[in-house]
Amino acid sequence: FDASSEATSFSACLSQQNQTLSHAFHPHCINTWLKSGGGRCPVCRASLHIMTGTQPKNGTMSDELLHHSLPGFPSALTRRIRYYFPDGVQGPEHPNPGCMYLGTTRIAYLPTTPEGNLAFRLLKLAFSRRLIFRVGTSISTGIDNTVIWAGIHHKTSQTPGPFGFPDPNYLTILFDELKSNGITKDDDPGPSS
């Protein structure tokens, strides 16, 4: 945007098309809006930027299919997701820059239903945007400066219980948590990813 253009009021300045949202904004006005912390479209409230997190950059995400089903999904295989982070040094985006952090390995599960496969593709996108983990204090161990979940919940058990299946609401909750992190079903890169 060209911030040198003149404008008298945001609501009246609709002279230039914003291609992504199909809303028109005067360049000076939208620049003022964005510089004041307005990260969402003032008309429809859609995010104007891609959210990224502070997940350490040295992690990996892999998956494999297990030839059995999860409780509640008798006709689907099980996808096991493995996240791995070696120990590392905190960067400027972390709580204690220059200090070491402890890595982690986490395992999670999804059914290979159409919704489960979509969830996996969106989780891959969230991982690439560094949204699934962060450096902080572990709630379960109390250890500080370690890689922990960043708020997108995963099922870490294949058996019934609070962290396992069956859970008829889990995928709905997962899609809501992804959406709150700027990732929606519209961001689905498709089955080949």
C-alpha cells in the first residue's frame, strides 16, 4: 500500500480494491488501520495476515498408518503422528533468549476418516506455521524451558479416557482451535500434501 495518499475518513475511502478480501480501501486508511494494530479486515473481520507461532524451528512432524481402528471409528485406520524436537537454544521469540530448552517427542492419533484426514492436513499446516508447540513451563512436570503444547489439543492415547478416543466432539473442537489460530477448512492444501 502507498501510505502517501490523502484521506479524510476511513469509511468513505473506498477507492482501491483489496484483491484478497474483495473489499476496497483507500491505501492511506488501510495502512493507518494496520499500523494501529488492526490485523483484521475492518469490514468482514477476516485475518489480514498469516498467524505464526514461536514453536522451535528444529522440530519434525511425521506420520504412519496403523492397521487397526480407534474406538468410535471402526471402519477407519489409525494415523499416528510423531512430533520430535531435539534440545536447542531459545531464540529472540522465546521466553529466555540464549538459554537452552529441553526438546520432546509427542505422539498423537487421528482416524483416517475424511474429517480425520482433513484435520491431519490442517495440523501439518499449523506445524509449518509454528503453532502447535512453544517453549514454556510444563504443566505436568513443572519443568521450565521445555517444548510444550501451544493450545491446539491432540489425542495422545488410543484408548478411552480424557486424552483418547472415543470422543465424538474432538474433531469439532480441533477445527475450532485451528480456526482460532488462523487455519480454517478453506486452507486445506488437499490430499496430496
